[in-house]
Amino acid sequence: MNLRSLIIAVLVVLAGCATPVRAPVEVAPVIVIPASTWQQVDREIVAASQAATEETKIYARGAMEYWRTRVYELTEQNFIPWFSSYWTQEWLSMKVSWYTISAKGEQDVVEKHLAAYLLEAYQEKVLAPAAVEVDPDAILGLAAAFYVDILKEELQKISNRHGVPMAQLNGRIQKVPAIALGPPPTRDASLYQVAHTEPLNSLPAFAALIDKVHKAGGDKGVGSTDTAMAPVARRASRRMEAEMAPRGAASAVAAATGKLAGGLITLGVAGIRAFIQAFDRPDSEALIRRSLGNTFDKAWTKLVQSPTSGVMAATLYMAAQIEGSLADRTTPPVGLGTGTVDRTPAQATTRQNTP
């Protein structure tokens, strides 16, 4: 061995001596969990899901009660005063005039146009401000997240109660479907995925579930009030059309009698119309309250109760998926463990015919 090789060998030995000894990697031992324990764990997850669903119903209804209160308050504060004001009625009269000319005598067309305009105003003055605080779409997602949070806490308790390592329980719930809307696979999610995704709405499968709920509710979305505007628009348009004839006569007289007299006549008619509108105002406001209130209450009840398009729809869907999957695991085969013998129909018949 030459000198150079000897120096290299010495350096290698010294480097090996200087390298710290690595501590052995500790691997958590896999505990063998009896099948009976897993069955009990599955039953308790089902019970936890059912309890979480009931708690979520209470939460969702409370949130919907608050939303309904805000909608009624904003209707009284913003929409009814706006609709009943003299200048709004004047503006609506102009729109009815234009709708009437465009409709060429078709009454329903005028009423539909006016209802659509009033609905836009209602959205702007009532529903949009209420949605800044809370609305059914927000409650739909919040309720599902509330359910998942409760279930996640219960999973930890179940793990501790039965001495099942959380890593092994996580491995088990990865096989429990919570959302099954695929293909593609991104529209599917396990219980593990929904419990460990923050925030829940960032999970593609959950976004697909929300879209499914929206489609079940129809294209108009939750809380639609267009049908409530129909009787309001019908009454307003017919009253305004009835007022057009006197207004047209007043304009003709004003043109014939000169500026001064004509202006006085026009002002007099405007004053009479203002008096009529003021006289009609209580009835109009009562109609708005009754029409909007009845339609809104029906929509609100459907949003609270519907299992496919209401604010609990996403929660109920996931709970059904989870509980249905686990129920298949915990239900023993027919005839096993019950002290009875499972026979085919042919065997039963043979046994009965045997002397």
C-alpha cells in the first residue's frame, strides 16, 4: 500500500468515528384489535353520527330562525317604505306605462315585468343585506362543518375509550365513504377525508355535494320570493293603469288652456293622485306583508325540512353514507349468533316433508 492510499484509509476511519450514531427509528407497534372491538367501535361511530345529526338540526334551525327575523326586519325597514313612497309609485307608474306599450295589450306581460322589477328591488334592499350576516346557502355549509366537527371529537373519544390507536382508527375510517358522487374519484370522499380537511368546503367532493343540493332546490335557489311578488305586481299594475286615463285627460286639458292654467290643473291631478296613493297605502302595505309573509314562510319551512334541498341536506347525505356503510359491518349474518339455523327454502321444505 502506498502512502496516498494509507492516508485515505485513515481519513475514512476518522470520519466514521466522528459521525454520531443515529438513534433507531421507533415504530409504533401495531396493536391487534379483536373483531368484536371493531364492531363495537363501528356501532359507536353510528351512534355518534346520529347524535351529531340531531345537534346539527338544532344549530341549523336556530340559524334559520335568525335569518328569518332579519329578513322580516329588513322588509319593514327598507322595502315597504320604499315601495309605498310617493316617488317610487310615480316611477313604477312610468314603468307600467312603458311595459303596457311594449306588451301591446297583454296584461300578464305587464304584471310579470313589474314583478321582476320588484323582485330585484327586494333582493337589493332585503335579501342581500341579510346575506351579509347569514343566509341559507351559508347555513347549508356551516351545518355540515358543524356535524363533522362533532363527529371528529367523538372519534377521538372512541379511540381513547377502547384503547384503539388513532392511527389504526384513521386507517379504518379511510374505508368508510362519506361522499360518493363519482366518477371522477375527486367527487368521492371518505370519513377520514371529511374529518381531516380544513376548511371542509375546500374538499372537491364536498363542493360537488353542495352543487347537488343546489340543483335539487331548483335554478332559482333557496328562498326565492318571485311568486310572492305576483299579487303585489298585479294590484299595483292594475291600479296604475287605471290612473293613466285621468292623467292623459289632464295633460290634454293643460295643453289646451295654456301654461299657467294647465300647470295648476296638472298639479291638482298630481295632488289627487298623491291623496289616492296615501289612501291606498295601508291596503297595499297589508298586501305586501301578507303575500311576502305567506310565500316566505313556505319557502323557509321547506329549507328547514327538505332532506334533499334544505339547509340540512349535505349533513343528512353524509350521515346516511357513513351510517349505512358501518351498519353493513355491524349487522351479523342472518342466523348467526342467534341460536337459529339458516336454511334455504328447499332445505326447509325437505325437513317439513320428512316423516
